[in-house]
Amino acid sequence: MRICAFYSSFDATLATQCQLDDLGQDDHANALQGATPLTAGIPMAVRLHGPNDVDVFSFFATAGHIYDIRFLPAVYERRFRLTDADGKTLAETQWNRIVHEAASTGTYYVHLLPNASWGSDIEVRVDDLGTDDHGGTPQTATRADVGETVTGLIHKETDLDAISVPLDADVFYRLSCTRACTLTTRTSGAPPLHAEGRGRLVARPYAGFGARHVHRQLEVHSLRLHVQVGPGEHG
């Protein structure tokens, strides 16, 4: 039952309008016990049945794997929470999506919290993105060649993707990153160089050293890093 009130300034009266909708039975449990299991890659239909309804889902995760949890369609505000089997909150958002790296193997829980979109049909989906795609240190960097494009996923604020490219001395190189990101180049014994915004950097490595290229972004999204021989300069 939905009741809407309307105030008329003309005659100072309060009118009400009632609407009765059959939303069916509550399809998902409100607590960990009885949580609806999710299968990675397969969406599950969801409908909150009232302004105070909570729906809880579970999925099995492997330690070290990254999981992308989304509610669709995306709306301006949709709160949900990720917890472990003890009910400890691991992440919470109101922006429809959580990406989380599992610290241990076991069952995790997704709590769709009360929000203004109750009564509408939505979907929840969890995807296993595997392990971190690139290491964050020179020892774990991904090897790439000049002219090659490398893709990566920045899955949390502290994630760094290190790409190692063998470069020749006394040659300028252009590094470009899309979407916009931060690029940092390092050569042994030299200070780092930084590029913000568009993610483009022209670098000239010191003689005898290669370069380590790191791109970083403070939101979850995919990146593409491309290294090519850049324009020369005078002097």
C-alpha cells in the first residue's frame, strides 16, 4: 500500500491518494540465515517489497580473487553492504557497485539495504575477475614492448599496475593512458616523473637503464597503457 499526501494552498486542505500494488511474496531473506546464493556471472532478479525491506545474498569467494558486485539498472542512490560470514562489514556503498578482493576463501554476503527504489524490478550480479592482473613492484611488473598496448583494471584505491618496458638510451618515448590516469616513470637511480589528467608523458631514460611505468586511478575502471617512440627535442 502506498499513500501520497497533497497539500492545497488554495483552500488549505490536505488530499490523499492511495495506490494498492501486489508486489508478491518477499523473495529473499532479510538476514544471513536463508540468504539467496548467487552464481558468478549469472544475474539474480531482486525486488524490495517495502521501504524497510532488506534482501541478503551469498556467494562463495576464493582468496586473492577480485569480485565485482553490481545492482542494475544503476540509479542515483542504491545502498548495499558486503560482509563476511561473521557479519563484519567489508565494504558499503550507495553507488550500485562494489569491487572487493577476497582476503580468505569462504562465503560472503551482499545486503541490499532499504532505499527509495523499492517495488521496482532490479538485478544483482557478481563476477569473478580473477587475481590482480599486474603486480605493483619492479619484481612483479608485466613485461611489454614498445608499440604494445597493455590493459589493466584498477580495482581499489591502493592498486598499482607496474609495466616494465625495455628502452634505449638517448631516445624519447611517449606513454599514453586511457582513461585519464596518473603515470609515473622510474629509472634506476633517478627521481620519478609524473603526469596527471590525460595520462600522457614523454620520457627519456638515462643511459643504460630501462624504465618502470605505473598507472593509478582512484576509482574502479579499466585502463589502457601504450608506449611508443616519441618526438625528439632540441638541445
